[in-house]
Amino acid sequence: MEEINVQHLPFELTKEFLEEIRQLITDQAKDEIIAKIEDLFPADITSILYELNGEESKYLVQLLDTKIAAAIITALDTDDRKKFLKNFTSKEISEYINIVDSDDAVDILNEQPVRIREEVIALLKDREQARFIIDLMHYDEDCAGGLMQKELIKINVTQTVTECVEEIRRQAEDVEKVYSVYVVDDDGLLLGTVSLKKIILAKRGSKIQDVYEADEIVSVQTYSTGEEVADLMQKYDLEAIPVVNIQGRLLGRITIDDVVDFITESAQEDIQVMAGISEDVEEDDSVWLLVRSRLPWLIGGMVGSFLAAKIIDRFDDTIALLPAISAFIPLIGSTGGNVGIQSSSLIVQSLADKSGLDTTLWKRLQKVFVVALINALIAAIFAFGCSMLIDSGEIMLSITVSLSLFAVVMLASLMGTVTPLVLNQLKINPAVASGPFITTTNDILGYGVYFMIVYFLL
């Protein structure tokens, strides 16, 4: 009889399923719970945990195989994991830390109070894992040393392929993903790599020194930034990259999943900064934390708006004589803000992309000037036509509006380009320039330019 390949449909968590799981947990119906979740992926079980309280989620996790439970704990968001692990003793936490990758273990332990951290390390049965964790803890979390894991397979250049195969078998339980074997000398200096394909195809008795690849191996040092690691792995399409110290001694490796996590977190931080949120927050954080993260930029934006209002107030006599000019104030403000955000966003993107040759500041400014000039001319012509339709016959008013818009677009483009470049030189996140900061600044400058042109022409 022909075997039918059955594929699981994507799991969708429903209220009915969640209530059923909660009731089974209340009844402590272990067998029924296991039957419900045994076919689910760890990510699906994680989504269930987010909906349960601390005691319920602990009960559910402790029914699972230790390896699956460890994978689920590793995948939890930082804040949720901190709350979740408060329900576990140091001994219970140590059972999971024993079997996760060393880099994930360090992330989990760094979230715990110092006492819990020290107790867990002392309780670890795998003393090599404990040593790995202690080695990694003194690195900053966003540098290569903080991103790397100590688990890898390395072989001495003087050994044979047969010995290499035995080493892979010996370490297979500790190393979850084997992309290649690293070749070192007697001092632990990284010499190159040997692929699994070459190991399999090599003749019996062959030496590693005859089959390994010694060409320009791509590696990073422990102090390299996460951005540099991500750029290298993207440029050379790497699934893992070795980490060496300043002498070139192999210390660990960074795998692609850790880099993806780092890129995702960095992107979320930039998005929050661009939106005017000053802290790393999530929707389910406390009300006070959410308020505190948004309030600084709101106050800053209000101060900027009051300054813009003060500029408008200084020209109240002009507005009283020519009320029609007030109709174009929103046009000036919104256009300047939009142009500034467009320009700054492109510059921030170019600063983040280091895959190509760096463009000189002068060439960047030249290109921005040409683009701004074309956009400003088109916007000015469009504004002239629209203002003529609104105020038929008021040709001087239309000329004033179009000239003002031309100047505002040029000025906003310059501000949107220069501001992120200056912030980048000052080692401040240039994404700040893509949010309320550039919008508020362009409002103030735009209104000032508009009313000065109105004053001189009308």
C-alpha cells in the first residue's frame, strides 16, 4: 500500500483550545495535555505560554521533554522569559541551561538576579558548559564575543580524517548544527576550515593538512560589532563565522540564527527611535513604562510647535493684512516635514548598508542637491498652479507660495541629509533624524522661510 505523506496544517490558537488547555491544567490531566500538544512545534507551544499565567505555563513546560522545553525557553521574548523563570528554582533553571547553546545560556542568565545566576552556574552538571558561560559573560552582548557560542568542532591540522570523523561523533551531542570543521595548530590558532563533503570523500588515512582549505578564511575578532558581523555574513553568504582573539586563536563561532536575532532587535530599536519612542518597549509593558518611553519626544515636539507658533505670531500683522497667506501654512509645514523624513530615511539606509564602496560626503551632497532641485522645481510649479486656482488673479501670492515651497523643499532636503550624517559622526543613532526631530525642526525653519518671503514680496 502506498504511504501517504501527511503534512500538519499551521497551528492556530483559538479561545476554545486555550480554555481547554487551562481546564486540563487545573485538573492536572497530564496525559490529556500531552496528547493535545505532542504534535505541535515548539513555536506553537510558545504561543500558548504567552496566554497562560506563571504557574500554568510552568506546569505545561515541565510536562515536556527537557530539550523541547529548553528550546521554548530560549525562544521566549526577554521580558516574558524573565517573568516566566521567576516561577522556577535555580536547580530547575540549571537543568535547561545545561543543554542550550552557551550564547543562549548567557543571555538567559544575564536576565536573572546575581544570586540566581551564581547558583545556576554552581549547579550545572556540565562543567564545560559552566566554563563556557563564565568565559562569555564578560563580553558586551552586541559585540562578536557576546554573540558567539563556544560549541564548535575543531581539529588539529596534524590529525587524520578518521580522527576528525571520530571528533565529530564525539561532539555531535553538544554541537547542534555542524556547518564545517575548523582547523587549528598546536597553539589553537585558526588555520582554515574543512567541509563535511571533503571529510566524507577523503581517502582513509588522509591527513587534515592535505584536505583543509587554508585560503583567506573570513573571521571576526571578539571586539567586532554586531553590525560588522552581520555585514560580513551577508557579503560572503555565510551560515557561520569563526571568532578569534587578537592573536588569531579560535574562541567560538557565530551562527546565522544569532545574527538574524541581532538584526531583528536592531531594526526594532531603529523603528522605535524613528517613531519617537526613547526606550525599548512592547505593547504589554506597564502603563508607566509606555508613557515614559513616549513622553520625552512628545514634550520636545510640543516645544518645537510652540516655537513655530511664536514665529507665526510675530507675523500676525502681515496675516491680518493678507489673510489668504494663512491658508498655505499647512502646505509649507507638511511638505517640509515629508521631504525631510524622505531625505533622512535614505541617508540612514545608506549608512546602514556597508556592502559597497563608501561614497564621499561631497558626492552624496551633490546627488542630494540635484534630486532636491528637481523636486523643488516640480513642487513649486504645482503649488503655483494650485494657488492660482484657489485665489484666482492673485499672481503675486501664487509666486510667493511657489518660491516659499521651493526654498522649504531645498532646506528640508539639506537638513534631512546633513543631520543623520552629523549624528553618525557623533556616534549617535542616525535613526533619530528620521522621526519627530526632523519634522519639528523643518516646521520651525519652514514657517520662518515662508513668512520672511511673504514679508519681502508682499
